[in-house]
Amino acid sequence: MDWFKTRLHENQKQVFDPVRKRYVSLTPEEEVRQQVLHTLIEDLQVPAGLTAVEYTIKLGSLVKRCDVVVFSSDHQPLLIVECKAEHIKITQKTLDQAVRYNLSLEVDFLMLSNSKSYYLFHISEGKLSTCKDLLTFAEMDSLKTKTR
């Protein structure tokens, strides 16, 4: 994949997103999102074809967007990733946001990152537990809830 390719377009710096296959504004959060996508796809072997960026969900009457959603091998939502700009600390508020998004998708994993720190959580039987290490796609896929 072609990572971190940038251009200046109408006085705006943009980065090519190889998942969305288009240039997008290079904001501080987008820079982190691109780094996280690189980690997911290149290091954790997440198939790009099972990855959605800025995935729209409904929470009651509100429309929200998850930064990244990864789908399982059977095309069910598996992982929500919430990205924050590098200068923003990952806090309980960040986790609460991802948990709220999960009310709509009911994934098995949540990931939070500001590119300096990565946190992965596993949700099993309604309980949230912190994973000691990041898991590969195959590991997460094998741990997914069997019944939905």
C-alpha cells in the first residue's frame, strides 16, 4: 500500500488514504488515523478490504462516525478504533466514547490511540478487559463472539 503520500491542493495539505483510495485533509487526527491504519494493516495483518474509515453509525437520533471499524472474516463488526490527535491524552472520556459507539455495533474489541499510545480492550460476556498487547487480526478474529 502507498502510505503517507501527501500533496498540496488549493493551499491545503492532504494525505492519500489507501483504504478510502482518495486524498483527505491532513489534520492532526487524520495523521494519527493514517498511522493507526498502517499499524493495523501492515503490523497486525488486518485485511484492508475488511477495514472501514469514518464508518457512520446511528446512536438513537444522532449520527456519529467511528474513526475505523474492522470487520471479522465473516463480515461482522469486530473492532472499533477511536483516534485522537497526538497532543490529546487518551482518557476515560475517550474510552467512554468508544463504548457509546459500541452500543450500535456490538464489537468484541475497542482500540484507542493518539499514535504515542495504543490501548486494546476485549469485550466478553459484557465485561471490558485490557489486552496486555495488541493482537493480530487472526487472533482477534479467533476470539470473536460466536453468537450474535
